Amino acid sequence: MKQWIELVECPRDAMQGWKQFIPTEKKVRYLNTLLKVGFHTLDFGSFVSPKAIPQMADTKDVIRELNVGSSTTRLLAIVANIRGAAEACSYELVKYLGFPFSISNTFQLRNTNSTIEHSFNIVQTIHRLCTENKKQLVVYISMGFGNPYGDPYDEKIVIDWVRKLTKEGIQVISLADTVGIATPEQVERVTQTVIESFPGITVGVHLHSTPVNHQAKLEAAVKAGCQRFDGALKGIGGCPLANDELVGNMNSELMIPYFEEKGLLPPLNKQALSESIRMAGEIFLLGDRRKLGDWRQETGDRREAEEEK
């Protein structure tokens, strides 16, 4: 029998860089519909500084209105420092905390205003918080397939950091192609190497792609034995603090038929999925995709970690 993969839907990643503020009520309706679909995990929001990511300023209001009910979908929230992790841990509904750990020092400073080494210390503390509060920490290896900043990169760097993280007890690692530069061959090679080197953990991928090359990357990750896949309906999203125009998230609307054909997904609620796709079309209006350059410049120096310090 084929083992089902864990499909993670990431509306938070889709919404966080959107130009217009999405009303809280609309976010709640969208997320409640997604909770009915049957995704393994819903990356629904983040406990970060509203100055850094204004779109996520209402996460604490959103979570109070979510109807988890009989849904089997787990909630994941992104955090960037200890304060945010402590806040996320205070909510019983949050099962996973996600931390963006970049192996590009340039991007880690840009994203969380901390060096790689300091971020590792933060991860250690957040992992202790998660253990104490019966949460699970997901560490995203940002820039896991290379970076555009000229920082040192090779697959040994990836392996070395995954080794350090797993020694701390981290059980879920997601390799992130943050700026969409990975080739299918690289996706397969790096993912397979991590899986074979650390057989006791769950290894996922958070890939960015165009509709043209999404299937080749998916096939590469599946061939490598990947167990966990992130996506976002309509292929919207990407980190607004990256210094590049990003290729969008892997489009869940395209991923689902591929996984179903391979027998890798449990049955989904197709009525809820159709409604979610319709609502995504309303929220992310065609032709209104954000140009991030000016906004990055405005927010580039306002980092959540500064408030922590």
C-alpha cells in the first residue's frame, strides 16, 4: 500500500504579502471552508510583528473564530522569535509552530533581523516551549536549494544544519525553495539526501514554481520519497521580505489531481474544495498580484526581532 503524503495548505503564505488588507471576516470564512477540505495541515496565520507583516496583524482575532469542530486538519502558525512562539503556544488549537530558518545569512538577517547562529539559539528555546506545551515545531530550511545573495551554499551546508536541528529533537524539517530557483534534478537530489541521512524524521518541501514547471518539481520530490508538501490555492504567495520578485507558491489546485492520480492522498471533501477555490478567486483577484519592491523598502528595517530586543 502507498503511504499518504501530508498536504499542507498555506493561505497564510498566500495572504501575507497581499497589497490590500483582507478583512478579518473574509479570512475567517475562507479558513473555515479550507478546514472542511481534508488537508493534513493548515498554515493559517503568524504571530509576528504587525509592523513587519501587516496582513497578519489579526491572527489572534482570526483564531478565535475558527470552527475546527470535527476537522482532522491541524493548525500551523508561523513564528519568528520567542515572544511570538510563547503567544502561539497559548492557543490550544495551534498544533504546529513553524520557524523560518535560513541557511543564507543575508536572508536570515532580512527576514528575522538575526544571524543564523542566533536563530539557532532561538530555535532551541522555541523547541523547549513546544515540548512544554505539547506542540510540534516545524523548521523550514529557507534557501534550502540555493540563494541569490552570493552567500555560501552547497548540499553539505544543508545536511550540516539539518543534523544540528535533529540533534535538538526537531522531527519535522521542510526544505524551502524560497526564491523559486531549484531545478527538478536539484529538488530530487537534495531531498533524497536529507531523507536518507535522517530516516527518523518527516521531511517536507515548500516549493515555488510556475504552472509550467510545477509537475516536474512535484515528481522529483515524490521520487525522492518526500512525505510532506506545501501548497497554496491559486499559486499565490511568497515571503515579502525576500529581495526578489518571487515565483508563486506551488498551486494546490494543480497538486491535488497529481497526488490523487498517484493514490497518495486520502479522500477530500470536493464540495468544500470547490468552494475554497471559488473564495480564493474572490480574495486574490486576477491581475492584482502585488509588486513587492516598494513595500519591501518601506518595511525592510522594521523587524520583529528589534521589538524582542
